[in-house]
Amino acid sequence: MKDTTIVIGAGITGLTAAHTLKEAGRDVVVFEASNRPGGRIVRLTRNGDAVEGGAQGIHSNYREMLKLVNSYGLSQDLVPQSNVQAAYLDRRGGIRFPEGNLGLAKLLGVRGTLDLAWFTVRYLAMSKRFSFFETDRDIPEYDNISAAEAFSWAGANFRDFVLRPAAHGMANTTIEHTNLYHTLNLMKMFGTSKVMTLRTGNVALAEQIAERVNVQYERAVSKILTNRGKVEGVLLENGTTVRARHVIVACSIDRAAKVVPDEMRTAKAFLSSFPNAPFSLVYFFLDRPLQTRAFAYVGHAYRNAVFNLALNHTVKTPHLVPSGKAIISAWPCYPEAAALAEQSEADVIAQALGDVDAFFPGISQWVDEARVQRHAWGIGRFAPGQHAKILAFKKEAEAFRGISFAGNDYDGVHMEAGVRGGIRAAERALKADE
């Protein structure tokens, strides 16, 4: 197999790389440690209903991902999400459903509305330009400051009804633990696009690609092999050595840190120290519908809670829930999410159920089934200074022979970032063949 390109990981990034190489006529094999494709794109099912158990949506500005969707004949399966109405706990714990700009203005009050207007002009309309989907520009004044510090001028209502829920829902991190750069990326990207879901779940794209390329499941890579500074293949955990012309590392960053050879010291140190927010998501399958138009519930203005965000998937993606019964997911954020990773499923469920009762009083009486969906590497966390570290790593990696790195967490966490990273890695492998 010495003329083969090896891809480590069958998430959307690795599958995109494999697709690109196969389309170019190259021999490629994907080694996947688990027994399924998709990585953090997960479909959970129960009695004919389904729900997204990881990556939630395909945005209308996901140019390259939408090309993939089209090439696999899935464009007609894109269904817009119903994600307009949100619900908020007010300062007294009451549930508010602000409708449109007027409703939001009433919720924010005069000071909060003025803060929102200033934020929109200063940080969305007039901010420095950068790619949503590739970390390729160093902007120290955005990178080296936390969102909390950058927006210290804001009043309590803008902070608690806008900034904190946005950081929780988009970055899965508090505003103290993510930088301004990443915060602006997320808020601008979400604010300028619409969100869709594939008719049978977003993992359908990964499943289609995996059927066309050579994916070998339950074949975990133990180590990347080198000879005189050039990568020449991999050692699998079962002891098998597989030679290759090029290796694309498209697994999660924590796994990449383990398989990268020790001689790549600086890269290994960078990968090992990359911050992340682990996921312990809790899904409640209820025995009844809920009479609400809100797809998201947030409680930051009223309280500090571990699970301060909940999604109603029956509202958000009704095409996946033919029964009409409510499916509620509870979402923690970093730093509390890190502690949940060490807790039992029973304890995590109990915590989530207690927290979401403020959104859905009496919910504990309606639960048919509760499930915990864990992602040990949930999402890359862009702490202050992280963009500069990524750029330094990318520059160093350009000099590596026989190896490329790709993944959404290097480039802003969106699925589109992973797709574009997979394409770039495949193109680099093809160029090395010339």
C-alpha cells in the first residue's frame, strides 16, 4: 500500500479528504477507530423519531459542504430549521417569548437595546474582515482578549440576554473562556446565514461518502511512522504496519496528539495543549408534545446553572420527529462541562433534569427515556491567544513531509471548516505526488 494515502478518522473532514482524493484517481484508505462514520455528527433514534446528537445544522454559507451534498444527490433533502423563536428566563425566573426586534427591545430595555445597536455597528458591520472557515489571519487585538474583557463596557441586560447565551450556544464556553476573535466569528456567521438539516439527519452525508470510499472501521491508529524525517505510514493498534505515500491526520485533536511521532515535538506539544470543551449532552424523550413555538431556551439572566441552555428538537427539526412528541436536549458549557465528563450518566441526567425544569416545569413527570450523548472532544475552545498558536502550528506543519493535518477545530469549529480543511489536505497530498 505504499502508493496509498491514509486518512485517519472518518468524520466529515476525513471523508471529504478521501472523497477528493478518490475523485482525483488516487488510492485512499480511511482508518476509523469506531464502528461508524461521521465523528461528532450523530443521529439518535427512538421509535421512528430522530434527533441530532452532535453537530446541529448545515448553514446556507457552507459553500463546499453544500457542493458535497449536491454531488451525493442530497440537495433535495435539505430542510430549513425552525429556529426563529427563542425563550428566555427573565430576572425573576419567568419565561419570556420575545417576538421580533420589538420583543427583543422590550426584553433588553433602553440600555440593552443601545448596547445591541453599538455592538452591531462596531463589531459586526465595521470589524476587521476574516474568514469564518479558515484560521489564516493574525489579528492580535481580537485574539489576545477574552469576550468578557472586550465587552466589559456592556450593561447587564446585553451581557445576560445576548452575550452569555450566544457564547453558551455557539462556543459552548463562557465569555470569560473564549476570545473576541472566535466570538465574532460565531455571531457574524450565525447572523448572516440560515440553517438546514438533512431529511434523515446530517450524518446521512457522511454515510453516503463512506459507502463510496474505502473506510475500515474499528481500525485505530496507534502511531504515525517516520523514516529520516519523512512520514511513511502508520502502526495500527492491532500491531499491523501500513505503509503510505501520505498520511492525513483528520481525527480529533486529542487523538492526533497521541499518534503524532515524538520527533515532531513542537507540534505534539501544541496538539496536546489545545483547549477543548467536552460534551455531555442529555436528551429527554417525552411522552407528549409541548405547546410552544420556541426552539431554544436560555436562563442566563436569572441564574447560573450547569445546563442553562435547552433545545426543543420537535420545534427545530419537526421533519425528524413524526410522532410530534417533544425531544428536549440539555447543553452544558465550559468550564462546568469538564467536570461532567467525570460523572456517571445517572448524575448527569439528574443535574440536567433539575436545571431544565425552570424551562419546562414538571418535565420530570413526562420523560419516557433519558440518554446521555458524550463527546470526549466536544469542540475546540479558542481561549485568548489560541489563533496565534494555530497559525504558528500551521506554518511549522507546512515543512513536514508526508503528512497533513485537517479538522474543523483548527479553523473555527464549523463543519464547513472541516470540509475545507479536508479539501486542502487532499490537495497537499496530491501536490506531493507530482
